[in-house]
Amino acid sequence: MGLHRVTRKPIARLSQLWASALLVLSTQATAQDFAALPDDLTELPLEQLLMIQVTSVSRVSQPLSEAPAAIQVIPGERLRQMGARHVSDALRLAVGLQVARINGRSWAIASRGFNSALSDKLEVRLDGRSLYTPLFSGVLWEFQDIPIELIEHIEIIRGPGAALWGANAINGVINIITRKAQAEDGARVHAVVGEDQRHELQAEQSLNLGEKSALRLFARQAEWRALTLGDDSQGEDARRIHSLDLQANSTRPGKTNWRVSVNATEANMQSPQAAEGTLEQMQGAAINAQWALQRNPRNGWQLDLQADYFDRDIPGYYGEIRQQLGTEIRHQRAFGTHHDALFGLSYRRSEDQIRNSALVIFNPDSAALDTLTVFAQDRIQLSERVELTLGARLERNDFTGWETQPNVRLAWTLSPSSLIWAAYSRAARAPNRIDRDWIIPGPQPGQFFIVDNDSFDTEKARFSEIGLRHQLSAQLLFDVSLFHAHYTDMRGLSANAEGLGIVSNEGRGESHGLEALVNWRPLSDVQVELGYSYFDLSLHARPGSLDTSIESNNQTDPRHQAWLSTRWQATADVHTEVDLRYVGPLPDLGTDSYTEMDVFIHWQTTQHLSAYAGGRNLLSDNHAEFNDGSAHRVPRSAELGIRWSF
Amino acid sequence: MRALLIKLATLALALTGLGTSSSTWAQDARLEDRVRAAFLYNFARFTQWSTPHTDRQLGFCVAGDADLLDTLRTTIRGKNINGHTLLAFDAELIDIETQCDVLYVGSSAAANVLETVATRTLLVGEGRGFAQSRGMVGFVLQQERLRFVVNPQHVEQAGLKLSAELLSLADIVSPLETSL
């Protein structure tokens, strides 16, 4: 790697780091998930009673139609029908998220703005385990590649979920819930070949572990091609991943349930930063144990224990070894008929060792961070139709001490078919290693572009939100939310007293937006979803600041996004789907707007065998999603897959 | 925004009235109990008793779950099944043998509640294990939804008949399962 690269690359990358803004994707929960239920459930046919979701996302059992927040649930079955191959494909369906493919191996994913490769305001959880790395408070999506076949559903909460979900949940929470092991699932094989994703092979075997308990072993291998750059050269971004998942669980309603899952993953990726002739490599393992006792729908306990480890190495550039331990206990109980309370206590320890290089330095090169959290929430039935939720989270981190994150939510059921909700929240993003400890050396010894900054403070947000969910008829559902956020102490690049560059907290500004979703079932076998989102973010350095980075790095989110998804169950065995999406331009990245279309056809040939064929990004040869078009371009591609159970 | 919230809350409270009577609270039951109650009603609708307790009434009894009992009372109020008036009782306060056509056994019901059960009572409880051991229908929570498991052997031994429609939606306990 030449010297010129040493000096220029980090700056180019830096300019991408500090960003801001928002938006959304499509939709999914079936109409049923959001449908307002009749007061008298005996009016429903038995089949529909069986479909009612009786537990949900607010951690205290609550039907989605009553949740006072911008929530969307995407069922796993929907992901399989639309041919999703990576969690990002699924998140593209969610109204209110920004999802962009940076290259063949990396994604930029954010909720309500600030999108970048290092998005740090979105909490992502897999079965309750947080997937972010405290290095930059974001998710390494190329490594956290959760098999779509294992997903039971994905819950997306836009806006701050910080009171319940922690200091990363400043702009949103994504909860990925995997399927429970069930002995009836038996053995399954799933194979995909395609143009973009070269191939993927998955095999699973489920076994009975005795009464109400089951065990599942799941193995996966997948490989993705490198993308082509704007000048028709080949990118250095191919990726191969192997993973093994083991899950055991026991489900006994009214008694204790437990689940233990173990994952081991290995990924090998091309990387432009890696020394000539070497690959970036990541290996990791995680174990997650959950124990729950639900005495009745309003009274329960849950205990989570988590440990994970990963080792990421980009030879010659940077390496990270991280070990984490976490535990959380929470208790839900009712006080009389009016109060449903939730209490929780959690602790997480994250230790890292960084392999510094001449290009990137973390000082110190090893750190142990402890986070202690206490949270509480009370859902108060003010009247038959009005419910008030008060929540707060106290979180202690090693950099800035205690942070308080309160929120208040109000749900008002206007009629059995419509609900208005409003919320006000304060959320904080605690500093991470990049904020505080990052050094970028210059080309000469003793010269630095960026030096570490021990005074980097917490980023803060205040959110006001309001939403309406209305079931116009059995076939037509309407869901809209509006928000306004006020940000202070936002990250940028400034200079210290010696004139050296530092990561600073001198940005402030506001965002506002609208997210709307219409779910229409014109015929019993046709479902149409129309989504639109508007987002606007304006950030500035505070008066007197030397920060010049923010002005040119806060327009990395599309102002307008729209989705149109049409699904048709043509026969009992054939399902077809056409997904259209429009994503507006990203001015600060020079990315043009684009409109793309995916088409998938699924055919259940026999009870045990199904096949599907599909095409992605069919409207153009290729398009850029997170650069000015000169770098990686996402191609049109075809795909074939089969699923076989026996 | 704070002003807006307060305005909204005030408006909501003014429109709905804070001091609503206790009867309206019954409708605030958690969804899960409302679904359970609707299932119990449907189970009765799809069950044939060879010898009904009385010709005019059909009794639902609940043991060990006061919340569900409240919800069930609301659910069945004003309804009938084949001309039978529906009643809901606390199983601990009543003669199960003569009054209960359907008995729901909650997780915290007394251990001996099943000892006094007449053969012709439809026994509903929680979990597959309930249907396997002594009961006929067990609720299971699967993928956040309530499903039910039926043990046809026990149903038949009690002289009851469940409709094909109900059985087609149930998870069935196989004879093998209960003999192991």
C-alpha cells in the first residue's frame, strides 16, 4: 500500500462516517397482525382465533394494534416468499428504515437517518442478544448474517426505544426472533444458486429432546460475488460465510420455558484495506441462554445470559478481538387492574484487544467496558380507551457515567378499528471506542490527522412522535406516524487546542419525517402494500465550533422513499410477488435516486419439495446505492432455489 | 410537544370519562384471556354431550384463574348455544359434578380439582401435558399464538363428541404419546 493511500483513504472514509438523516421501506405484517380485533372475539371463525398474536414487542404482552409506537412486524414466512437472502433484504421492506448496499459485503442500515457504514443509533437484537460492537456502536452486517430460514419474525420499532432497549436505541430497534426448535420440523435442505449470491446451502435437523423440548442443528455455507465498480473493474468485496447454529428449547405454557442457542460463524472476505494477497477474516461464537416463567399473561420473569467472542482481522490494517458477557433479568407484574409494570436489571462487559497498524490506532489498544442498566415501565389504564405508559432507563457506562432515558407514551383507542398514539422520549448514545480512542496517524512520524479525545460526550436526542392506525375495512389498513427529533452534542470532526483533529460533539440539529403504510387486500388471494416515507435532517456545528465536517455529511439519507409490493397467491401451490421501490438521492454521497423491482415466484411442488425463481433489481443493469456511481454498483441478478424437507 | 400531549390526554380523558364503572373494566382483559374465553365458547359450540346436565343451561367452570373467569363471563353474556343459556362459575364454589359441562383448569388450580369431575365434563387446561395426562383439550402458546391440543381418547371415554371442524384445527395427541 503506497503512502498516498495511507494519507487519503482514511479521510475519504472519515467523511462517510459522520452523517445524518432518514427514511423507510415497505411493509409487511399481514393485515391480521395490525387488524383491530372485534370486541367480541366469538364473532371470529376458529381459524382466525388461532392467528391472533397474543404476545408482542413492548416486552409486556400487548397486541400490536395497541402498541403506542411506530412498529412493524415482518413474518419470517414473508421473507422466504420474497426470496430474502440477507437480513438487509428483509429490512428493505420496512417503512422508515434506510437500507443501502455499500458493496458486495457491507451494508449501511439506519432508522430515521444518520445512515453510514458505521450507523450507531440503531439497536439490533438477535433473540434478545445485542449485536452491536462497542467499537463503533453498530453492527457488522457482513458477519452478523442471520440465516433467513431461521427467522420467525422481525420486529422493527422506529424512533427511540431507549427506555427499554438501551443506549443504542436512539433512533430505532430491530428485534430478530428465530424459530423455536420443533421436532416435527425433521430434516430440511435448502439450496440457492444465483448471479449475485453465487450459492448458498443450508441443512437442518430437528430432534425430540423429551417432553416439550426439542433440539435443532443448522449448518450454512454461502458465497457472494464481488460487485462491479463504475469503471467496469471488479471490486475487492467477495464474501464467503460458514455458520453452525445449535438450539435447544423447552416450551411449557404456564410453567418455565428455556432456550439455549449456540452459534459459530466464520467469514472470509476480500477487503481493499487488507495487505496484498490476504483476506479479511472473522471468526466468532456466541451462546445465549434464556429462561422464562410466565405465570399468567400479566405476571412473569425472564433471565438471559449471553456470552460472545469474535476475532476480526484485516491483515496490515486493523484487527479486533472482542469478548462479551451479558445478563439481564426482568420481571413483569400487574398491580390491580390498572397497572402493568415491568422492571429490569442488566449488566454487560465487553473486553477488546485491538491490533493497531500504521494506518489506524486505538489508544489504549485494549479496553474493558462495563454497562449497568436499571429500567422500569408502567402501563396505566387511565380509562377503558386510554392507556398511558411511563418508562425510564438509567444506564451507567464507563465513559460518561449515568445516562437517564425517560419516555412517556399515550394510546387512545378511538374505536375498535382505530388507535391514535403519541410519545415523547429522551434518548442518548453513549460514547464508544471510535469516539474516544481513535487515532489516525499522518504520513510523517509524529504527525496525526486525528487524535484521541477523552472529552467526547454522549449524543442526545429528544423525540416527539404521533401516529394513527386505522382499519378502514376488513381489507384496508392504514398506518401513519409523524415525528420530530431534536439532536444535541452530535458527532463531527473538530480540532483541539493544539490544532490537531479530534472526534468532537459539536453538532446540533433537527429531523422530522412521516412514515405511511397502506395494506390493502382487494381480493382474498391478493395483497398490496404501499409505503411512503419522508425524511429531513438538518445538522449544523454549534456557533464557534471548528467543525467543518457536519455541513457536508448530513445528507446521506433519502428524503423520499416509496414501496409497492404486490403479492398474489395464484393457486394453493403458487405464490408470486412483485416488489417495487424508489429511493431518493443522497446528496452528500453523490448517489442518484433509483427505482428497482424484484420479482419472485414460489412453487410448492409437493408437500416436501418447493422451488422458487426470482430476479432482483430488474429495471437497470446496475445502480449505486451508497456512492456517486464510480464505486460499487448493485447488479441485476437472477436466482433459483429449492427447499426439501424429509 | 408537551403541550400537545397534555391536550391529547385531557381530550381523551374528557371524552371517555375516567371514573368509568367497574363493568367496563372487564373489557380491558388482556388479549390472551379474551382469546382463551372465545376458544372455550367455541369448544362448547363444537361439542356434543351424550347426556347434558340440564336441558336449558350450559355451565362453564373455571378453576384457578379469576381473571379468565371474569373475561369468560363478559364473553358469554347474552349468548346461547343451541338454545342453552350459558353460565360461568368459579369451580371452587360449585358442585362440579352437576354444574360443569366445561371445566377449565388453570395453572394455579388446586391439585385435587379433577378428582370430583364427572365423566361427561369437557376438560380444558394448559399445555400438551394436560391433554396427555388426564385432560381433553390443552392450550399451547406457539409462536406467540394460542393453539390447542386435543386428546380424542379422553374425549371419547367421557362420552363426548367433538366436531370434525374443531378436530381439524387441533393438534392431536397420539395414543403412542400417552402410553410412553
